[in-house]
Amino acid sequence: MTLSVDIRHSLGDFALEARFESAGRLTALFGPSGSGKSTLINLIAGLLRPNKGRIAVDGRVLVDTEARIFVPMHKRRIGMVFQDARLFPHMSVAGNLRYGRWFTPASERYAKMDAVVDLLGIGHLLDRRPAKLSGGERQRVAIGRALLASPKLLLMDEPLASLDEARKAEILPYIERLRDETKIPIVYVSHSVAEVARLASDVVVLSQGKVAASGPTEAIMQRLDLLPAEERGEGGAVLDTKVLRHDQAFGMTVLGSQAGEIRVPRLARPVGATVRLRIRARDVMIATEQPTGLSALNILAGTITAVRPGIGPTVEIAIDCNGAIVLARITEQSKHTLRLALGRQVFAVIKTVSFDSATTGAGLPVEADG
Amino acid sequence: MNWLLDLTPDEWNAVRLSIKVATVAMIASLPPGILLALLLARGRFWGKTLLNGLVHLPLILPPVVTGYLLLLTFGRRGPAGAFLAEHFGIVFSFRWTGAALACGVMGFPLMVRAIRLSIEAVDRRIEAAAGTLGANPLWVFATITLPLILPGLIAGAILSFAKAMGEFGATITFVSNIPNETQTLPSAIYTFTQVPGGDAGALRLTLISIIISMVALIASEVLARRVGRRMDIE
């Protein structure tokens, strides 16, 4: 799938001018509130008509103001999951799920009711009314409803933003399964580094109505300067890891990555499962010699490949650990004292307890299980 | 109870006619009522205020004036009346159909108002969600909007029915007071009060009129509650 967008749109004082292409499995539109990401997704869905520009999915032109093309939303075959689930209150959950099938030509129906119900774990809810569901259940039903219309592209507009942390943790694994087990490409709007780092294959960063950057998630997440101020502390390296073994005695899980073994609090995932691990730059210390007598369990050897000024009295240091980049945010003073510079051999030090469910993305750590 | 049900054939006819006239007025008003309510709730066009005023006119004009205007337009020599009689064979003047027209027109503002309010209360974002699922605007209206405004629709229909049951001024001006043809309950009661010894008949019809209105009101309450319970808003 390739999504190509080149549009200009103004709403009152706000002007959106976006141009990008993405071919990712899950493309995140990322930016602070007011950056224009929701406007952009509404333009793709056809809920808004751009003043000017062109939007195409896989070569199929949805909007082209110059050629006077505007495909109405009900003909786009683009699924949408809204922040507020927007279920139909006068229908049961099953009625909501079946709604889109009516309007899908039989030859293009690829989504199967049983498979979607299984995927989202909503089998026990089918007879209920939307008013009787919890926020998390509603959102899962809304995802199922969009999927069962067999869309060519699925848009998700901050689907977790109105949920509390526990509900988010409940839904995230389902979105991961959706990404990994179905073939449908997803565009996901979010302002949360945790969600984007965990879910996205590609990121388009929006800032004040303009595309600030776009590229693979690993690269974008290291550009702390691109992150909104209140989310900057969440930025850092994103590593794809595998569960090597669980350490029953100490309640830990050992993850294997390109950078080396990383110990995190016990995860409820089987051995061999892949875990996308985010290492916050602010959680990484730098040592110039192999540290001893230190409580931190994760010590990764590497070479400094970049030194960038950070916000305030900080610098951001990229360390190449066997091909994987780990990012550290330290003070200007430490850099000066340790004489850190490009090419220097150093050790990145990360406390095991600095990992939590938001960064290991494998559900809540299982606590005190024996 | 016996004296209550001991109606003369003319009185029974008035009761039957009234129910027929009110039912036809209500049902015939529904489609244009929904259309106008939609237009007023959602439309953005020049002259909307004027249209709104026109719809409400029967509410503020003296009923006799409305009746006379109907006579001028839908009477045998009126432009609309002559056209309809010639091309469709529909005659209003001095027929029960004319009574239904008068009652429908008088109840129209109440019906449009109730439906309009319920349309304005519909969350348009839910309709947009249906659109993204592939439903074209007509399907969205039929499967989402219409079921969601059902309580308002019922309320509007009952208001129109109740207004038709009680309508007097416009009806008697437009189609007069002909037993078995245009003499509805209020006209019949009025006739009784104009003749000596008509008190008993007037009282009987008054009680029947109260019973019909109460039954209609209770039925609408029950119906609206059942619909409302079916779809507690999130």
C-alpha cells in the first residue's frame, strides 16, 4: 500500500500544508494537539474536502482538486476508528459489527465475522447494547465494525486517547495483532510517543500544520527535537528484541537484541516472542570504562556516532552498539567532564527498573508470581 | 356506562369521522413534516427564516383565517383545488378530505417542531461513522437518523393527531358542518350546544373526546419509553 498526500487546507486561522508518501504497515501521524493530524485523517477519510491538493491510495485517486475529483466517503472503502467509538446506540454490538457488510460488494468482502470477533475478543459482547459496554470494549467493537466493512485502508484517530492507562494496556495488544495478523494497512493518529514507538512502522511528524519529518519509526524516535515538548522525555531508541528466557528467581525477563542482552522486569510473553523495546534517552547513563560495583544490570558497549545539543543544559548522544543505535540524554557538564566526543568507546548503562509497561509494550509486568 | 355508549347514529358517525380525519391528517403530514424538519434543522439556504415563519403560520393565525385561506386555495374555484379536482379527482371542499387537510395544516407546525428538535439532537458524528462504513446519505438517513429520531417522530405524530381531534375553527370555515361528511367531534359538540336539550349529547361526546385523547397520549408515552429504553445514548 502506498498512501500519497499532497494537500493544502485552511480552517479559520489554521492552515494545513502536508505532503508525504508512506508505504508502511502502520503509519503514525504524530504531533501535538493542534498540529493538524486529525484534520489530515479526516481529509483522507473524506469527512473534509481539501481546499487544494491530491490524495491517492495505491494509485487510486480519492481527491484531486485540479482534476475535480472527489470520491465521497461512502465510496472510499476506508475504515475509520474514531476517538469516541461512535457506535450506533440503537443497534446491538452484533448489529454494529454487521453494518458495514451491507455496503460491501460480496466479491470484496474479505473480513470474516468469526475471525474478527476472535481477533478482538468480543464474542461475549455480541448481544449487548453499546451503552452497556466499558470504554475499552466500545473501542474494540468500533475497530471490529470498521474491519468488517473490509476496508482497503484503516484510519485510527487517537483510538486510545480517551481511555485510562489500564484500558489502553487492554487494547494495545489487539491493535498489534491487527497490524501483524491482517494485511490491511493502517494510518494511526497519535500524540503519544509510547503508542507510536510500540505500534508504528513509519512515522509522519506534524507540527503546526506542516510535515516536520517522516521516515521509519526507529529513526524518527531518536530525533528528540521532533517530539512535542511534553513528550520529549519519552523519546529514545526503539529496538526490536526477542524474549530469550525468563529469570524466575529474580522475576526478570532477558531480551536479546542486536545491541546485546537486556534485562527487563518480568514480561507476560512466551520465550521467542518479539518485543519492541523503547529505551528512553533520559534513562541511559554513559560510562567511559566497564563499570563495576554498579546496581544497573544492562551495560552495552558501543561507539559514539553523534553528539547533538538537547534542550536546556543537555546533550543527546547516539551510541552505536553493534549496529543498533542507543540514545542517551545527559548534561552538558557530564559530556565535558567525561570528554565525550565522536568515535569514543563508551558503555551505555540502563537500569532494569527504568523499563515499564509503556516502554516494553508487552502488557503490564507480571508482579510477584512465585 | 350505558348512557355513555348509547349514542345516536349521527353521534357515532361524528366519533368515527373524527378518528378517520385525525389519522389521515397525521399520516399524510408525516412525510412532508419530516422533510421540512430536516430542511429547517440541517439546511443552509436563503429564505430559511421565511420558510420557518410560513410553517408556523397556522399556529399564530386565527383558525378562521387559516380555514378561509384554505377555502380560497383549495376550494372548488381555488387555484390548487381546481387543479387537483381536474387532474387527480381529489376534491376537498365540503368533504371529509377537506377536514383532514384543515386538521393536518393546523397540526403541522407542532409536528415539524417536535421532529426538528429531535433531528437537531442527533449526533452527526454517528452519521459520519455510518458514512465511512459505506452507507450513502440515503441509507444513513434510513438506518441511523430515522431510528434515532423515532421518539421525536412519535411525539410529533401524537401532537398532530391530538390537534386534529380538537380542531374546530379552520375545519368549520373550510368544509362547514355537514353531518356524516364533515361534522367532526368538536363540530358535533358545537351543534349540540346550539340546540335546546342538546346538553346530554354534548356531554357524551365531550367524555368520548377526553377518552380518545387520553388513550392517544398514554399510547405515545408507552411507545416513546419503549423506544427510548432500546437505545440509551452512550
